[in-house]
Amino acid sequence: MKLVAPSILAANFNHLGNDIEMINQSEADYIHCDVMDGVFVPNISFGLPIIQAINSIAKKPLDVHLMIVNPDKYLEDFYHAGASIITVHYEVCSHLHRTIQQIKNLGIQASVCLNPHSPVSLLEDIIGELDMVLLMSVNPGFGGQKFIENTCVKAMALKEMILKKNSTALIEVDGGVNFEVGKKLYNSGVDVLVAGSFVFGSENPLETISRLKNL
Ligand code: DX5
Ligand code: ZN
């Protein structure tokens, strides 16, 4: 699959509504929302009220990436704020299986994110439960960083695992995505490209989204 999720971390927060309208009119499949707590990652972004505001005008599903410790505590709140997909980080979940069941019991999609240093083999015993796996291709916390090339190898290994285990999980990649990187990722079995600064920093974001989908 070739899906695109623009990350609103790179949007203009003074005119966030305009950027959401742009995404509504685009070929994007999801709106990627990066929630950062300043504890798990060295940055603070935004939380529930912003997600709620986005949801009130969004015509695309919200793909909520939680870069927070203790995600279990907030799953219901993010569901009520409008999340269609919730991604939690492997690195902060001691009882990942329980966390995943809690997300699925809310009737939404459950996804797990791996930091660049976490091998895909960590997911072998949970892959059958997942709707999506998010591979970080930068260290989480900031937009505009350089893509880590090893992510392609990880994506290929993950794809193999998904096929072997008859899983239906999609593979999403987040960080440093542009046309060149996107092409390599699709060729490595990736289904969903997240792109922040490349979309919002471009002259024509609508066209950039369309081109990312049709690489
Ligand atoms: C980084 C975030 C990303 C970020 C990507 O921690 O998870 O979603 O917005 O930004 P770019 O596309 O600029 O690397
Ligand atoms: Zn993200």
C-alpha cells in the first residue's frame, strides 16, 4: 500500500485550521499527530485540546503518535479526543500486550513504535495483534532531522516477519522522509510515509502529498 500521513508538528500553529483544511483537500490518508511529554523525548509538543480541535474539522483519520511515558493512563482520553489509530512506544510499555488490548477494546487501531535502536525481532510475539508498526527513522523528539538509512533494512525484516506470521499489520515510517527516501521505503515494503517538514516546508504542500503517494 502507498499511504501518506502528513505530520502537523511542522504545520503553522497560528493558522492550524488552514493546514488541516489543506490536508482535508489533499490525497493524504491520515493526519499524523505527534504528542510529546518532555520526559520520554526531550521536547514538548501538544496534547488533548489540540487533538480535539483538529478532530472537529478533520476529514481524515487521526494517527496519534504518543511519545509519552505511561501511555495507558491516557488511551481513553485520546480516543475521546478523536484518535483513529493510537501508536505507543515499545520502549515505555512494560505490559505491551495489555496496552494493545486496551487500545483495541476502544474500537480503534493499535500500533507500536520502535526507536532506531530497537530491533524488529522484539515484536515477534505481538505482531499478530497489531494493526500497524511505526519504525522511527530519526530519534524521536524533533522534526527536520536526517533519515537513518538502516531503517530500510529494518522495514524489509519487518515485512518478512509480517508475512511469515500472517499478520495484517501495516508498516509506517516516521522521520526525514522526502521523495528519495520515500521511494526507497516503498520498495522496502513500507505502507505509510509520515512527512512533516518536507510537506509543510514545500512550496505546494498539496502537490508534495500527491507526489509522495504516487512515487
Ligand atoms: C519526530 C516525529 C515526527 C516528525 C517528523 O519525533 O515523530 O512525526 O514530525 O518530522 P520530519 O518529517 O520533519 O522528519
Ligand atoms: Zn511521529
